[in-house]
Amino acid sequence: MKFGVYNAILHDRDLKDALKIVSDLGLDGLELNTGGFLPPTHIPKLNEILTSDTARDDFLGLFSEVGLEILGLNCNGNPLHAKPEIREQHSTDVLRSIKLANRLGQKRVVTMSGLPGAEQTATYPNWIVNAWNSAHLDVLDYQFDVAAGFWREADALARDLEVIVALELHPQNVVFNPASMRELVRRTKSTNLGVELDASHLFWQLMDPIEVVKNLGNLVAHAAAKDVRINPHAAIEGVLDNSFRRLRASEARTNLGGDEWVNEWPSPSSWDFVAVGKGHDSDYWSKFLTALNQVDPNMIINIEHEDTSMGRVEGLEFATKVLMEAASKAGIRTKN
């Protein structure tokens, strides 16, 4: 297995500084954002790399000279969005990322399946949480038809370029659990779509990531190490609490495409993203790594740090310590 960091948490500094942090942590490399919700901050010459061997080799040299690797590309976004301006940008970014992966010698592109509206004239995405009403199944049929159209194209491109597209099981997407992943595979007859197993989004849905890995087997193509803590407030509001606050234009906020923005997290919260080890101990993570290792001994697992109670580097250091302890317990060799 190889262990790295998803680079979004290090977008506040240049690539060389980010690589030094990863090297100091004793990890193997960096997963790079290539578009979608977030810009390709650490690949400023992305379009040039697609056509210039010199630009590509110069970029790869930044990694090799410090003994690190690129550990996958990440293009999380909504390539099926009901708004054309967002859909076109994010879907273009996904297809471009597959091409970039081929240019950089990468075999994995992480993204999300996306979420359309409820009907062709919709202007907003619509996530069916619990389809007890037959009308909701009608919506799901429409949404999977939309998804299948795009993902057949993406799968064909990935197959031609020998890349696997790893879909994160993320709520507010048509694919968010094993059943929905298998439905997309069935409808597309895909060969090069797999799963990015981010444990955090499974934790807060009260799923067990270890059992999900066992259930999906060879569909698991890539993994992320991010933890979740379920808080006492979940006993009151449940895990689907929508008590978010809309941030004003004058406040610091993250754009998600068009005029859509990240909202302020509920307070008190039912659950929180936390550094690896603050929601589940190293014993749990060792079993998670064992399950991944049984699927693929060469599996890549990258730390994703979104614990707002910890600094950027502080959180990575904490997560790395726990993850390496877990790897040791699981008998998995690491650089540390």
C-alpha cells in the first residue's frame, strides 16, 4: 500500500512547500486536485502538460527530486448539475482529468458521480434520500438515465487511456452507497468505473466502511483516510440535520461553481469531520487497512484533513501518526 495526502488542505502554499510537508511526514506522495469544486492550484500549467512533453517532465521532476509520487488525481464536483454552466465546467474537468492522468502516468482519477435535477427542466440538483413514494423512484430512474449517459462516455475514455475513475460514495450524489454504485455499473456496463472508499461519509451515514469494502470487493479502486465523530446532538436532530447558515458575500466562503457556495456548518452539530483517530482509534483503522489490503495490496490511501479544530499541518501530523500506527498493527509496510 501507499500512503499520501490529498492536497486541498495545502492549497494555501506552493507545490514545493506542500511536497516538503508530505516528505517530512514520511509519506509516499500527494493526490492532486485537477478541477471541479476546487481549482488545480498545484498544477498551474495543467493545459500545457496535456500537450507538451517538456512541461509534463518538468512537473514530474518536482516529485522525483524529493522522492515522492503523484498518488492519483482528484476532480470532485457535479458533472451532472442541473445548471448548464456548472455541469459543463465540471464534466469537462472530469474528462480532462482522465486525459491528464494518462499524461502523468496515473491510473486513478477520483471524483463524484454527480447529481442532476428531478426532471429535464430543473434548475437545482435533487437528492432523493428515501424513495418511499413511487414518484421518487420515477425521479431516480430519470437521474440514473442522465448519469449513465455521461458515465458511459467517461468510462470509454478511461478504458482507452487505461485509467480507473474512482467515484467517492458521497451523499448528494446518485452514487453514495454500494447499491447505487452497482446500479450505475449495471446501466453503463462500465469496465473502468470503481469506488473511492472515503470512510468519513460512510461513518456519518452509520455504515461500516470495513463491511462496505468487503461488500464491494474489486470495485474499490482507491481510498481516503478521513474520520468522523458522531456528536450527542445526533440524538435530537439525527445525521441529516440541515441547520446550515448561508454565508454572506462579505464573509470568507468557498465557491462550488456558478453562484453556489459552501455554507456554515450547523452549531451544535450532529457530527463533524475530524482527524484520523479522533473518531475511531488505530485498532479500527488497522482493520480498515487490512480490508483494503485484501482487495489490493497496492491500494493507495490518502489522508484528507478537514478537522477545523486543528491546524493544517497539525492535523496531518496527527492523522499520519494514527494511520502509521494502524498500518503497523495490520502488518503493512510503510516508509516510516
